[in-house]
Amino acid sequence: MLSYQWTKRLQIPLRNLNTHFGCLISVESLIITKSFSSSNKENTIAGQEEKQLPFTLSYLINSCGFSLESAKSLSKHVKFENPKRPDSVNEVLRDHGFTNAQISKLIKIRPKLLLADKEKTLLPKFEFLQSVGISGAALADMVCSSRTILRHSLKNRIVPYYNFLKNLLKDDKKAALMLKRAACVRDFHNTAASCISLLQRHGVPHLSILRLLRHDVAVLFFKAEKFDEFVKMLSGMGFDPLDKNFILALRVVSGLSGESWERKMKAFKEWGLSKDEILLAFRRFPPFMALSEENISRKIEFLVTKMGWDPAAVVKVPCVLVHSMEKRIIPRCSVIQALLFKGLIKEKPPLSSFLIPIDKLFLERFVNRYQEQEPQLLDIFKEKMKVSDLGIGFEGLYELTPL
């Protein structure tokens, strides 16, 4: 149990050696023992502040490891006159695998946790989570990753949520795993039920619904009316509910406002692309529409004006746009440019052949194969050398041509 210790006041009589002063000097010394983090000397109350602090403030400093400034801030939200309740909370947390750092994090997020009734609030929840297979470090990580699970009712929220997942997944272990991943319980079992029912009515496969649960469960927190709008929007764009991309697209459109969607469409149209071309690209690879307008424009500008591809050719392989300019697009395009300039390849390869493969395949196809003729290719790929060092640059090398 975390302890809170004060020494008794000590009065040390010191006889003044100078006979001009016939008084007894009383020296009071306050010793504060820190049980949570003895190494944090900066959190110890300085000698010049040797006056008794409010109990809550002292406890937050000495038993929870907070700085004086942080403790003052937290003490605005929680107050107690003795260590009984906060000590019991700390004890329960440590007994269930929480580290000191995790306990401090929880208290910082929710100071009133220190006043929780361990018998009525904490132990029942921990016992339930352990009963479904979440214990030790996994339990501590789950609770710390959620700002809400300790506030929710076990009977009205957590248990119904778990039962909902178990009924949907038909597997206790998978339900526990999903519960651990989506610890933001809220009123999920009610809101998600209507959303999932809607997806099922539209013919979305069970596996696609499970994929949505695993990767972006927050989509199912929307009200039924709003969720229905998203589904109808995708149907109007030509998405097939049976296609796995339907769920990917749902994740994208649910995270965008109508204004944001229009700005992205405009960013593509400025390169001469039609609405049909953009929507076809979206159906092929939905995640690229989650990019910012600036990101979209920057990458298309480079591939079109520097590398010479037609904008329509770029959006035929929209997945290339989600890759990093600095880590993938520029280094690989630099290698391709060097190969073309040196005459080692006669024509530009398709974008999909060199921007999509993993590094190992790219190196085998476009670097290692030509290493003897051009040993500097690896340095160009690793950006230890620029193509301009070979006497070439991106500008003016190509004219706009389709793939």
C-alpha cells in the first residue's frame, strides 16, 4: 500500500552561547518521506517552504509523485482529509498490475479516481475483465488507454458491450480482444446495433463488418440517420457493398465534412481530372481521399511536372499517392531518372512497378541489376547522392505522356 508519512514535530532546544541572548530558540523541522518516487528530488517541498500544505496537495506530491505545480492543478478537482480512500485505490491498482507511471497517468486524467470505492467500483470491474481473459499488464494497458472505462457502469455499459461483441463475433476470446481494443465503451451496444443492422440490410458481408470493428470501431458511434447518409453516399458513387473497399470508403467519408470532400475534389479537378476519373480512383483505393489537399497537390505536381506522367495516369494507381514523398516517391523516382539518363532502361516503367513494391523488390529490379554499370544507384536511392550530381535534374527531362 502506498504510504503517507509525516514525522512528529521536533523541538530542539539550543542554548545561545552568547549571554546577551537569554532565550530558547525553537527549531521545527518537517521531514517528508516520498514513497512513490524517491528519485524525483525536484518534487520535494523545498526548505524555504517548510509550512504544512493542505493534505490533498501533500498526498499528491508525496504519494503520487506529482510536482508541486501539477499537484496544485489536480487538487482543484479532488479533495480529501485522510489517506484511507486514496491509499485503498492505489493498493487495488498496484495489485492488478499497474505501474507507478500508469497510476500517475490515470490520476492526472481523472483525479477523482482517488476517491473511488474499491469494493463497489474498482474491484467488480477488474474481476469482470479478468473473468473474460484480460488481466495483468493487458488489463492495465487497456484501462490506461481508455479515458472512460472506469467511469462507466459495469452493469449498464461494460457487460452489455461485451455480450454484444460476443454475440456478434461468436467467440469469447475474440470478444475479449475487441473489448480490449475498443475500450471506449460509451453506449456502443445500442448505437452500433442499428448501424450494423443497416450494413447487413445492404448486404455487407460479416467479415467486412468485423474488419470495421477491428480497425475503426468509432465509425459505428454515429447516429443511425447520419450513418445511413454515408451508406447512401457510397451507393451513389457506385460502390458495391460486397466489395471490401466499401468498408474502407465508409471509414474515409465518415471522417470528412462535406466541405472537406469538395476541397479534395477541387484539388484533383485543378489538374484536369473529371469527377468520374476521381470517383473511379476512389473506388479502386479509398484511403487516398483521406489525404489533405496540400498533400494531394504536392504529389501530383511532382509526378506530373517533374517526372512527366499524365494526371489521369497517376490516378489510375491512386495507392501511390499515400506514400511518403521523402521516404519513397523522390528516392525511387531519382533512381528511375538516373537509369533513363544513363540509357540503362529505354522507357519509363509503369508507376505501379516501382512505387508500390517493397524496398527489397525495388532494389532487385532497379538498383542491384544495374549496379555494375552504375554503382552510384544505391547512394541515390539512400539519398547520399543527388541525381544532380550526375549532371541531370528533374526539370525538362520529360514531356507529359500517359502510362
